[in-house]
Amino acid sequence: MNDAGGLLLTILLSSLLPGIAIFFLAEHRRRLRIGLNLTGAVTKLVLVGVLLLGVLRGDEYRFSLPLMPGIDLVLAADSLSLLFATLSAVLWLVTTVYAIGYLEHSPRRSRFFGFFSLCVSATVGIALSGNLITFLIFYEILTLATWPLVVHRGTPAALRAGRLYLGYTLTSGLVLFTAIVWLTLLAGAEGFTPGGYLESLAETHAVTLQVLFVLLMVGFGVKAALVPLHSWLPIAMVAPAPVSALLHAVAVVKAGAFGIVRVVNDVYGAELALELGLTTGLLVVAAITILYGSIQALRAQDLKQRLAFSTVSQVAYIVLGVALAGPLGVIGGLVHLVHQGLTKITLFFCAGNFAETLGIHKVREMDGVGRRMPWTMLAFTMGALGMIGLPPLAGFVTKWHLGLGALQVDALWVLWVLVLSGLLNAAYFLPPIIRGWLGERREPWPEPMREQIGPTRFETHWMLLVPTLLVAALSILTGLLAAVGLSPLGWVAVIVQRDYIIPGLDT
């Protein structure tokens, strides 16, 4: 292992080691637990920044550990992995601060934050995975590390959600394991390669490659919440708000979508996927998921449930862009990795603030909350308008590029999907905005529900409010500054131009 590979390993250990230490802390060791959490989160962010600067200089980073003959655990850094790793590191630091405030007087905090740290380790491991074998290992670790967070409250509803979550994810993991072993036997344990590495097998194993693609999409599609594999996600919303934010914006669903991106672009390659007719089916599934998730969100009256079905819809935009298999569509899909993460974590933080401060769980209970909690309601409004796609917010940037991508590959029907989904987004996000700002509360607001929110100069505890405003500001800036080279859009454009072999890229 060289120094470059050592940096990749250190990034993983920066959250893994504090997490292991936190497991052994007594509940009353509050300051030490907070110190370990924040030290790990800040250290990871700094190290990812160092890695990013190195990759921009042209340095190569690779760590390899033999597992068995011909199969290695491989960590590697490319521009796409750094996009996901940077998003994870930034949002994990913010979510850590939020979770500390949210769980201040809750039981089992050491267990919670121990698994919380394991989750970030697994997510960054997924981002830095250099081949499918490594991806699978961290993918399954993520499943096992998130289950205790889903069932953290220990209620019957939480335990039921946990069983459903394990049932879906472990089954999908078995499917994924089968597909990856089969593919490894067929093509060897190759690393992720721009343009894919299966072209030589197209003539002799076309049907096998098609079957394997379906299995891989099922394996990753469960965590990506593609219809009809999505049912676990809305039910998992019984988990605490930081866990909901974790599932939707940073870890689980994003890991599934990232896996689909890797398979299409770095295992099969867009050209082979088109040649085998694989992208059409994936495009249809993504379109159905976008519309179905939006319709279900419109029907949901519980605020977190509405946001959960919105995630089902919004994550499918990533898959839609990749399945379009054209330069602009891929740019729209990849940049939505960032845009959806920032916007959705904003919305879940806001929902947590409403619930923990005033006991608001339903959309109908939001009447007048903008006058009681104006900053949280402002953040919610910006996040919701971003999801709708109002210019110049981040969601508009995504949908604009997806629309251009559909035109670029003559998939005109996708434009109608985008228009209809935008109308549905407005139909389920505008009512809570209107109620929050213009609704009339007929009875006094209750006192803050939780002890730590008690006497404060702010509308809620500062550790809940500050992270919410920070991610809301980031979600706004990614849209306003989209034309800047260092923006997520500029970053993704460089990724596609430099690292991806896509039909029509020169156009």
C-alpha cells in the first residue's frame, strides 16, 4: 500500500474508528460522544477535500487488498466517486450536528451514533469502490448498519418497518450477489472502466448480459426505490428525522442510484447498453417511478410520508438521465445526485423541526406555522420550490438538462413525463406552503414539546435550526451558481466530458 492508497483507507477509518469507540461509551458520556462524532465528521470532510485537490492535480489514488485468488477489494478515486464522496462528507457533518440536537434527551444514543458512523463509512466505501465486488461488500454493510437506525425507537411500527426493510434489502442483496458472481465468472473481476468492459462478450453472450443487467437493476433498484421495489421506503419513515434524512439524501437510496450509474456507464457502457436494448426498459421503469411516486405523494397526508414518496419520484430522475444515454441526459441525472440530496435533506430537517417543536406531523396541521417558525418554513419553501423545478433553483437545472437530453436522443415522450411530474410536484408541495404561510391557526401553539427545545431565543433548538438553514442555502446556491465551473453542474459536465464514453458526446 502506497501513501496514495493510504489516504483512501484513512478516509474510511475516520468515521469507522470513532463509531466503534462510541459503541462502548456510557450514555452519560455526552461530551466525549459529541467530540468523537464531530471529530470524525470534520476529519472525513478535510480528508475528502485533500483527495479532491489531489485528483484535480492529476494524482492517482488506489488501494488494493487481495481477498482470494483473482479477486481484490479495491478502493479508487475518480471524478464520479469524489462527487458522491464529497456530497456524503458534507451532508454527514451537517446531519451529525442535527442528530446531536435531535437526540439530546433520547435513550440509546451511543448505539445510535455508533451505527450512524458505520453508515457513513459504508457509504463512502461505496463511493470509493473500484469494482463490483468491493461495491457489494460495502453495499451489504450499509444494509446491516442502517437497520438498527430504522428500528431505533423500538415501537411496534418501527420494528415492523425494520423487518420490511431487511426483507427487501437482504433479498435484493442476494440477487445482486448472484449477478456479480455470475458476471465475475464470465468477465473476471475487472475494475470500473469508463465505457464499460463487456463489449468483447456482446456477440457470444448477448442474452446472458441482458439477464445479468436485469438482475443488477433489481439488486440496486430496491435501495433506489424503483417501482415496484419501493414499498419499504415510505414505511421506514417511522424512524427519527435524522435517519429519514440519512436514508433519502445521503446513504441508502443514493447508494442504489449510484450503483445503477456505475453499472450502466462503467460496467456495460452506454454504447453496449444501447446495442443490447437495455436502456429502453430502464427508461420506462424510471418514468413510471417518477409519476407513481408523485401521485402517491399527492395522496399522502402525513408530511414525512409525502416526502418519502417524493423521494421515490425524485431519485428516479437520476436513473432517467442515465437511461437516456446521451450527454445532456447523463449530465442531468448525475447532477441530480447532488441537487436531490441537498434539497431533500432540507425538507426532512424541516419536517423534523416541525414535529419535534410543535408536534406537527400532518399537512393539515401546518396552518400558520410560518408565523411561529418563519425560518424553518422559509427553508421548507425553498426546498419544495426546488423540487418543483422553479428557476433558478437546483431542481430546474436538473429538469432543464433532462429535457434537453430527451430532445438530444429523440425521446420526446420523456418531455411529457417531465411536464406532468412537474405539475404533480406543484400539486403536492404547494398546499403545505400555502397552509404554512397563509393558513390561520385557530388555537394557540403548544409549548415546545421537548425539554432541550425549551427556553430559547430561536424558534427551535439552534442545533436543529442552523443545519436546516445551511443545507437550504446550499440547495439555493447550487441553482443560482450553476454556471460557475466549480458548481455541481460544472463538475458533472467535466466528469461526462473527461471520463465517459457516451454516444453523441462530441455534439
